[in-house]
Amino acid sequence: MMKKIIIMALCMGVFIINTKAQKEEEEDTKKPFFKLENLFTGGSIGASFGQGSFSLGLGPYFGYSINKYIDVAAALNYNYISVRDPNSIYKIRQSIIGPSAFVRLYPVKFLFVHGQYEYNFVTFKEIPGGGFPNFIEKYKVQSFLVGGGYATGRDEPGQPFFFLSILFDVANNTFSPYKDRLNRAEVVFRTGVNIPLFQGRSRGGYRKSRDDF
């Protein structure tokens, strides 16, 4: 049920923002398609918690603001995951790295809807304990994270802003690093900073703003 609600909210956000963007494009068709000052970089720190599980990750990214409603970016993910059976000494360790891409939709200046595709390379280590040998396996897995978040000061020209998001993996993949042992989606918290590039004062001292897209 939660997955359906999130997907419906994402679709509704895309529709509303796309309508607004088309209207603004019709009002001004002379602006250049690519603007250097619309580039940005940044990174996130993520964590998730479940019954007997914990994960921590980093996600640097580089992206472009299509307009004042839509940001897109390419990213690199690294995650470390630890799972332990609370009733035994059995443990699991995972190291995950891979490319990803995301889109953020801003229906208002400080709130966003987030959708992110990830293609991860996983190193899985099983530690049974009790003198039994460890088991190591490597595989690939895809995930699609959706959710939403809060941003501080995205409308401030040339200034970094912080964000906090709450995401869920809605892909039906039992090997996802964001699913528990019963294939239930865990809550993924990510926070980080977004840094605009090539923004500042133009000739004549005019400071560019989000409304100049």
C-alpha cells in the first residue's frame, strides 16, 4: 500500500511540475537550452535501520537544473551494510558500489519528490560463526528508490543548500540492499548538501536567481 501511495504521489508531482514548466517555456522560448550556471554538484550521506540490520553510505553526484522545478543528476553510490540475527551469532556483511541517476521534482521551493535508479555491484560475506567457514559471493542488483524530502534555501542564488530525504526501494528485487530478510522495503534516510556551480554576479552586478531560468 505504501509503495502505491509513493508512486502515485511521484506521478502526480511529475504531471503538475511538467504543466508548470511547459507554461513557462511557452512564455519565453528565446532562453538558451543549456546554461552553465545551472550545473551543480554535491553529495549525500545515507543510513537505514531495520530489525537486526544497519547500513551507511555515501553518494557524490553531479547534475543540472532543467528549470526551477526539476533537477537531474548522475551519482556514484557506496554503501556498507551489516545484518545480524538477534537469536544467534550469524552475521552478514555487504559492500556495495555502483552508478546511479536521480530526478528531483520541486512543487514548492523547499519540498521535493525524489526518484533514483541504482545499478549496484555487491560483495556479500556470510559469517556463520561457531568455527564454520565464511561464504563470499559477488553479484549485481538494481534498485529504484522513491520518496520525498526537505531542502533549505534552494531558491537562494549561488548558495549551497542542505537536504533531507526519506526513500523506499519499490523494485521487486529480493537481493536489494534496501530490503530486509522478508523482502520488505526498509526506510532509507539520506541527507547531504547541494552546491551550485558557475553562479554569481553577472556583468553590471546583477545576481542571478532561480526565477531567471
